[in-house]
Amino acid sequence: MTEYTGPWPPEDVEFAPDDESDVDLGAEEIYDRRGNRIDEAYVEAAVAHVRRTVGRPSLTAPGRRSPQVTFRLSPEEKAAARALAEREGKTVSQLAREAFAQYLRDHAA
């Protein structure tokens, strides 16, 4: 199995009840490991929970997906970024956002 390393959730994945599911939650009685019946309301609450908790907090607004920018680095640049981030107690993403914001401020028209 290959580990997925892209953004989460992936752009092409929708967390929603599947209308074509083989399980009819209205007719079949299915229970979770704690004995709670899994019905449409249970599934919708689970989907809402996943949407709220997956990934990092939005930089745009709560419940909204922040735009993303992706670019490639050389192995040396990535290693230097990791080392700097560790020294500063930040993530590489935080460093990249700060550097990009500074660049935009310095080159604003």
C-alpha cells in the first residue's frame, strides 16, 4: 500500500453519505462498537465531525478551506528549511507562508 502524502482531504474526495451504498440505513440495523445505531443522522454527524477536524485550522475562516500553493524544492533547500523551522520552533509551512507574505509586501505595486 502506498501512503498518500498530498493535501488532506484530497480535492477529488467528497466526505458525504453515499446514495448508492449497499446498506439501507433506514431498513437495516447497524450498530457502532459502542452499541449506537448507525442511521442517516449518525452518518451526517460523523461527516460533519470529519469536516471540522481533518487537517489544520483554516487560515481563511472557520469551516472554510484555505487556498493552497504548492511548489518543489531541491533536497538541500528542503533540509535547510526543516533545520531553520526546527530552530525557530515552526513548521516548514509556517516559514514558507511568512517568506511568501514578506515577498509580496516587498514587491507590492
